[in-house]
Amino acid sequence: MAEPTVILGMTGYQWALLGGGVAAIGGGIGSAMGITYAAQVGAGILTEDPDKFGGLLPIVAVPGTQGIYGFITAVLVLIFFNLLGGKGADIAARTGVQIFIACLPVAFLCCVSAIYQGLTSAAAAGMVARRTQEAGKALILPALVETYAVLALIVTILMLLSIRASIA
């Protein structure tokens, strides 16, 4: 039986692009939401004490890293599978679906973890509002949530490398 060239109406090239796109979108949405939660609290604190900006900036910015992980995943898909300029048209449908599935850990986990990291960052910002000298300790709290986004990125990269090796 011949390998199908289309699965659910999509070619392998389309599945691969969808995977990279979903990873970038998921990480980006989560990061935008997470930063918003933390920035709302940070802005309130800064209206009372603008001198706390330096301590609050890293806490507010840290949920943005998941968007970077989604972007990295999308770029890796484009580069690993030679998709730039539409050159990946020869990717088998099955391989495209595998690439799509490999992108899901980053797409989903980075979206969710960025939102929760934003909520944790908002709480950490409250800590800085009361005790500016504790900004370093406060940053540790949202950094703990980051661990799971990093693990998702590692899993996705390992899966993409495995797929790449299997078609080389």
C-alpha cells in the first residue's frame, strides 16, 4: 500500500507549517496574557513608587520567554525541514503530521505556563511593592513556573531532531 500524500486534506508541508505556526501562536498568546497580568500589578505599584521600576521590570517581562520558545520552535521547523521558500513540498504527509505533533508540547505548555507565570509574577510584584530589596527573591517564584516551559521546549526539540534524523 502506497504512503498517502495527503492526510485530512493537508500535505506534509502544510502539516509542518501548521505545527510551527501553532507553536508560535500558543507561546505568543500565553506570553501576551502573562505579561498583561504582571504589568497591571506592576503599573499600579509604579504609580505609587516609580523608583521600583528596576526591580519590577524583570518580574513583568519573564512571562515573555514562552513566546520566544514558540518562535524558536517555528524557526527550527522551517530550518530543519527546509521549508523556507516553499522548498519542503516533498515532505511526506506522515512526516508532516509527526512534525505537527512534535510542536504541540511547546504550543500548549508554553501557552498555559506563560499565563500562570504572569499570575505568579503579579504576586511577586506585590512582594517588591512592600520590600524592594527582595526583588531577586521575588523573581525566583515565577522562574519556577518557567521550568516546565523549558522542559516542553527540550522535548519538542528532541522530537524534531528525531524526525529529522529519520528522514535524512
